[in-house]
Amino acid sequence: MRPFPARLPLLMMLFAAILPITGMTAAAAGSLLSDDAIATSPPDSAQAARLLNLETPLRIIREEGAVPGWTVSAASTPVGYIASTWEIARSVGYSGRPIDVLVAVTSDGKIAGAELVRHNEPILTLGISTSDIARYVDAFSGVDLTVARSTDFDARSDLPDVISRATVSTGVIRDAILRTARTIALQRGFVGGKGAAIDRVNFEEFSWQMLATSGALSRITVTLDEARASLSESKIPIPEGDAAFIDLWVALLDPPSIGRNLLGQRPFTRAVAAIPPGDTALFIASRGLHSHRGTAWRRSNVFDRIQVIQGSDVIPLTAEGYQRIDRLALGGAPKFKELSVFALPAGRFDPTQPFRVEVSASRATTGGPDTSMRIQLDYTLPSQFLLAPAVLPETEPLWISAWERKRFEIVGVIIMLVALAGILFLQSAFVRRPALWRWGRIGFLTVTLVWLGWIAGGQLSVVQVVAFLHSLLTGFRWETFLIEPVIFILWGFVGLGLLFWGRGVYCGWLCPFGALQELTNEIAQRLRVPQIEVPFVVQERLWAIKYTLFVAILALSFYSMEQALILAEVEPFKTAMSMRFIRAWPFVLFVVAILVAGLFIERFYCRYLCPLGAALAIPAKLKLFDWLRRRSQCGRECRLCEHKCTVGAIDPIGRINPNECVLCLRCQMIYHDPRSCTILKRRAARTSRPIPQSPAPPESPV
């Protein structure tokens, strides 16, 4: 067993060496990948007209809040709303970088249009035209968000065939567009249903009188005479008259049509931003002899004179949720002595339901307990400031539908992995039968090539390694990687296999392109194509090429993901497997050249050029077990395994290099075969040699 912790510094050293290559510090790289470094440009009038299928001059106004975006108006009439999938859904593709699509929704609850703004997806960057991408995104135009389901887009016949193979990328685009569109429809009230929610988006100008008349402002006034009668036992009599003992006003500030009108844009934004997310901002203003705040709260941090009652729940108001307002922005408002904003906790307070504000007033008496009175003000937020939430069905996560849709592929992959695990765990019994090993391996590689590679799409890529590392920096999301079940299952098995067997568990058995190389070389050998044996000293230096390529791709990705994906085209997997050679001729010619070289040097690409193999070899340093058996005579008395190794992973002194071994088990077959292994032949020769007879002693003369 290899020591586990001793291998960890190797990974740390690799990552530490990558950032200096790009010319940036770790902090700069983190900033480059952070959310703050990604901004969505506002749509111009022409873009908005294109998204909404309009020709008239349009006015675009930026709206902040729970659903940021842009309100589009024609002749002062709102005609639609545009939002960014990155701002709302935080859509991240398989590359680990944002996918940004502008989505336009009309007031009838339909998607008017969608336009791809930004992406760094590997399958979309090369080999697919801009018109193909535009066709896929444009296919969402006209989707009715009020129907039961609007998610069955992969089966539509009008989508380009080449896009349908990019299941992860197009799946993320689909999910982001639908989530963003539904969020817009819900928050803007474009679709109806049961229940209600505060309209935190729409704004309409109201005067003080209009707010009071509509019920957005609720008021109660207690005169001096009324207070004098209620507090008649007070030691210090309250003055007489019809002036205000307290003139109390209450409102909920969350609807912009209330809060923004009362406070003004900037104070309203500051006031709402200062309370915890989900809490409700309660506005209380008063004038008159009595203060609704008092002074005791400065010592106790609790406002003892005022409380909110909803149902049977009494909600105290504390200093932590208090903000003092100096003045109102709305003209026509009375001159108040005190203006306050309090935060009402989301877990206890429902702003859509009626509640009551109670202000207490107490006075000392002569020789007895204090006398007190309670001023009660009922409040209900008017329905015009509420949204009827959409009755949109609970759509299952995108990855769940992907797993349900690919049941057949999932079962097939699991059967393959179980069979491979059995071969590797029981390899001694497997390799002791040369015919079983030979035809079993050829059969397994054929299934890997045809079914796993060309049918199930199970070709792993160095781009996925880069995407995983980037996701660790930008915020890891399981959902992104679960979208493609075959790839996810393969990576899970390969990750575990790295600890048990090293990189060979994938490179030697599960890589479709590796299988293609080995099978074509097998045919070439049967046709007596001469094989070139590369000297070990030359091969050892050629190995460095694939490690250099991997580090270059990873380092370049921190500077420019697009350029890194271009360099990742050194992988022929996309052309040969994902796109089945349906590509521009330079890409096809590159793959053919690799395969031709592989006819003379078995697994030519795997040996010297594969950055994925290099990426797998690095964590394979953590391998816990050595399953491949060797004898002390290997490399000294016999070098047969060295010459028979398909990738030249055995050095001249008989050691197996786990960084290069593809676990084909050919050396293990030779190890156990008494007809092939030189050491076993010698042992057999010694045991089968007849024992020499000693000559009989001469007879003594008579």
C-alpha cells in the first residue's frame, strides 16, 4: 500500500505552478472568476425591439429589486420585461463559466424572445455555427408559461441535430431561460393564481392623499380630551383641547409604489437594503404630545411603547431592526415629529395578512399603580399592491429529467462498470486464461467504442477536468455535473478507480478513442503492418508533451476560457466520438493522422499527446494498491513484458510506470503463462530434467 498523505504535496505544487504561468496571482484569478467580474450589458432599443418583435421606438428603464431587469415601454405603455439569466438564475455551463441569455416576457405570460449573450461552452465554441446556436435559443419564442409543462424541448423536431448532442450545454440554456421567464412572470403578475405576494417590482406615482385614500396609509388620531378621559387618574393632568395627543400613521414600505413615493428613490433603496432578506419594512409616523418611540428603548433595545399584533402573535420591535427617517420626500405630507422604519421578521409576519399596531401610553398616579391606555390601529395592505402568484407547476430539477430520460444508457454503463470491476478485482483468474483475456479485452473495447462512445456519448475530456477545477473556485454546483448522467457515473467510477488501480482504469478500458486506437492497431498487426519500437530514452522524453499540454490548457483557462478551449482541440474526442467525424475537414484530417500514426505505434496519441491522460496521472499518484505482480527477475533475466507492453510503460529494469500504464493486463497474462514467461519456462525445465544416475563402483578383483 502506498502512503496517502505523502502524495498530496504533488497536487498542491501543480496548482501553485499554474497561476504564475498565466501572469496573475491567486487573488486576481479568484476575482476574474467571481460573480462581481461578470456584468450583463443593458439591451439597446434595437435589441429590445428584436426580442419583443416590435418596430416602434422603445423606452428601456432599468429596474432593481428582487427581480432585476429592464421594463420596456412603447408610447409610455409597458409592453414587456427583459431579464438576464445570469442575474436571475445564475446559469453556469459545463465549462464552469456563466451562460448569459436575455429573455423577454410579455404581459400575457409568454416568452417573446431570447438571445444568447455570453457562453464559454466547449461544444458550442468550435464546430457549431452561430446560426445553429441562434436557432436553438430562438426556439423558445412563443412559449406559454401558463401551461402545465414547457420543458420538453429536446424532443422538438425543429432543433438542429448537432445541438441535440450538446446535452449539458443546451440543457443548461433551456433550464436558465425557463427559470428566468417563470420568475419574471411570477413577480410581474403576468400569470394569475391563488395566494398573494407583495409587488416589489412595479412602481406608480401616488400623492399623499391618494395613498391615504387607497388604504396604503392607515391613520388614527387621539385628541387631548380623549387621552385626558382615558388617563383621568394621572398625577399630572393632560391638557384639555382637541389638539392631537398622538396622530399615528402606519404603512408597509416594501411596495415601491408606497415606499419610494414616501421616502424617495435613494432613501427607499437604503431602507429596504438595510433590513434582512425576506423581512418586511414597517413605516410608522406620529405627531402630537405623545411619542410612539419613547426613550426607554435606548437602554433595553426594545421599544416598550409599541408592538405589532398579527393573529395571536405579538411581535416586539427592537433596536436592531429600527431606522430613523429624517424627512419624507412626498409633498403634501403632514409635519411629523417622529418617523420610524422597523423590520418585521419573515418567519413571524405575513405582510399580505391584516395586522394591528398598538401604541401604549401610561402616566403615574397618586399613591397607586400607573394608569395606561392603548391606541390600536388596524392595517391591511390594499390588494392593488399585491401580486397574484402564478400557478406554475413545480418543475423538477433539470438533472432529474435527464436521468429519467437516459435510463437505458445508465443501466448499460452500470453493467459495463460492474463487469470491469469484476475483471480488475479478479484479474489473476482472468489473465491465467490467455484466450479469455484476449477475446474478453477485444470484446470489451468494442463495446466501449461502439456503445459507450458513439451511442451513449461516454467520452470524457480534459475540458471537464478544467470545468471541475473552475467550479471549485466559482462555487461548486452538483446540478451542473448531474445534467449528463453517463459522464457523471463514469467520472465517479474513474475517481474511485484512481485510488484502486490508477489512470489505467479509464485509459485502458473505458476511453472510446483509446479503444479505437487499440482495435485499429490490432487490425494493422493482423495485416502485418510493421510496428515501430520507440527507444525507452526517447519515449521517456516524449511523455512530457501531454503533461505540458494539460498544464497549458489549465493555465490558459484562467486567462481566457475561449483560448483554452481552442487549445483543447488537441483532443480528437469531439471530432471522432461526439460528432462522429461530421466536422470541418481540418479536424477530421487531424484525427485521421493520429489514427494512421497509431497503426505503426500502438496507442500513439495516448502515449504522447493526451492531456486527459496527463490529468488523470496526477491524482493517480494517490493510488493505494499495487495490483500488478512482478518478480525479482523481471527486467534483469527477462524483458519480455517490456517489449510486449502496448504503451511502453515498463522500463528496462522491469518497473511499471503507473503514470503511463493503461492496465491492459498483458504483462499479467505473460506473468502467469508458463508458455510465455521466461522465468516460468526455466523453472519448468529444471523440474522436468531427469536426475543423473551415479556410476556403479568397479568390481574388486578376486
